[in-house]
Amino acid sequence: MTESVPRENERQPAAAEWPDCALCGSVETRRLFTARDRLTGRPETFPVVACVHCGLVFISPRPPVQAIAAYYPDAYYPLDAEPSPESLAVAEGLCQRVMAWAHAHGHAAPRVLDVGCGTGVFLHLVQRAGGQVRGIEMSPSACAYAGIRYGLDVSCGTFDDVALPPGTVDIMTLWHVLEHVHNPLATLRKARDLLAPDGVVLIGLPNFASYEARLFGRRWYSLDAPRHLYQFTPATVQALLRQAGFTVEQVVHSSATFGLVYSIMGDLTGISLRLRGRSLSPGTWRSIARTLHPLAMPFCSVAARMGRGGALEIVARPQASATGLPGAW
Ligand SMILES: [Zn+2]
């Protein structure tokens, strides 16, 4: 772990920890590059390392659990406006997939748990389509928004705080969550235990093996250090799922353009994503993004077709005999 020793002109977080590899337990890593927090502009640096044994990519050293909230400013959540057409379209697409799966498996009113539900637009759509919904979200302001705007009962906390009986969730969504948690293997094992025997988990996450990740490196929007503690590839996330007791059913490469568009915008603005919601109004920010979107589409479509999309969407189900007795919510 000699790579984890700070170099000259690098400042570690005030509180730091050096995690073992979450996939294979190794302590041997090699440094890929050093990233900065482009959202808050804080001065610390975050080495991005790869396990020399299994290839899992993560930040080390990193802020420990008790210090990570400081890196999630309220500006992280767009609470000042209705969902943008783009985010509404994503939520609608996900809702349609979830309800189609539920109906195909005989669930008229599926029990849906959205981990990291944000401001609740996805759960609102699922509830309107007949689902029984629950959400967990660590941002108090996002929880309050979900309650006031949609009337949802969202628990404020982390996935560790979820205390549902085992085997009682039909569909769990971990949409851009796994890269944020300190122990993704423990998160997936808990997800497997909560799922019904015929349940399913839908996972979305950035793809570190994507063309856009290679193109932008430390400036890649979806690097998002230090909030993204892990960076997965199709190989490492599938290995982690198998280790947690899942069977992977589907891995889809997303052709979504936001990772590429926001990476370009971060470069164009010169200083960082701190501009979002500050120097640039959210409306102006979205206008620029909409202008770039059609230009990014051909690249992202080709990347997805080549198996190098900017994000991955994964469907997995518990391996047989992994769940407890079904119970009621
Ligand atoms: Zn490893």
C-alpha cells in the first residue's frame, strides 16, 4: 500500500481510513490517479486506486462513515424545482420496467423498496401505478421534500437502518447507490436477505470501463470523488454480486448522455461543477446540457453498443435458499 502515502502538495481529509479491497480483501493496491472534489471545491485530494488482485477500483484513503456527510452539501440535491424533464423520464422508464416485471411475476401490488430514494419521484410514480412503496434516504432535506411534495413516508437514514423482516421485498432498487456506500458487499448481502425468494434487485451505477471514463480520467463527471467511494466495471460488480449471493440476470450498457455531457461542461466552464446552482442558474445549466445532449447521443449510443456505456443497469436475483420466511410490511 505504498501508493496510499500522501505525495507532496496533496492534502488528506482530516479524518481518513485505508480500506481493504471490498471484493477480495487484499491490501495491495496501485494508484491510478488523484481526484479532487469538483462539487464542493474542498482542498483535500483523493487517491483512486485499483486492487492488484481483483481490479476493484476505489478511493483510498477515504473519509470514514462518520465524516462522509460533510461531502454531501444541500446543493447535491436539486430541491428548488420540480424534477427536470430528463430526470422525470429516467424515473418513468424505471417505473415502467419495475411494474412490467411485477405484473409478469403475478404481483399486482409489488412491495418496492428504493434505497437512496432522493426526493421520491420514482416512488411516487410506482405508488401511482399500484405498488406498495418504501424509501430510505440519508438527506434530511430530500426526505422532507418527498413527504411534502408527494406525501411519501420516507425513512431518513442509511440502508443499515432498514429494519424490514427478511424476505419481504419484491423489488429493490439500488439506483446509483452502491458506489456511495463504505461496504458494498455488506449492502448487497443485506439486500439479498430482504428480498423475497422470487424478488429482484435493480442496480444502476457508473461504468469505470466506459469510453467516457477513459476519455476524461480524473475529470470524469461520474468519478464524483469522494462521494463515489467505489468505481465498478461489469466484471467487478458481477463478482461482487455473486459473492453476496446473487445470480446476475442482465447487464445493460446505458446510452444515457449525462456523464459525457456533464464531463464536457465541467471542462468548458474551466473551474468545476461548483458552478451548478451557483454562478449558473439551474435553468441555464440545464439549457447548456440540452444543447450538448444531441451532440453526445451518437457517441453514447455507439459506446453502449460496444459494451462501453457510461453507466450500467443490472438485474439480479437471490440465489436459491438465501432468504428467510416471508412476512408482512
Ligand atoms: Zn481485490
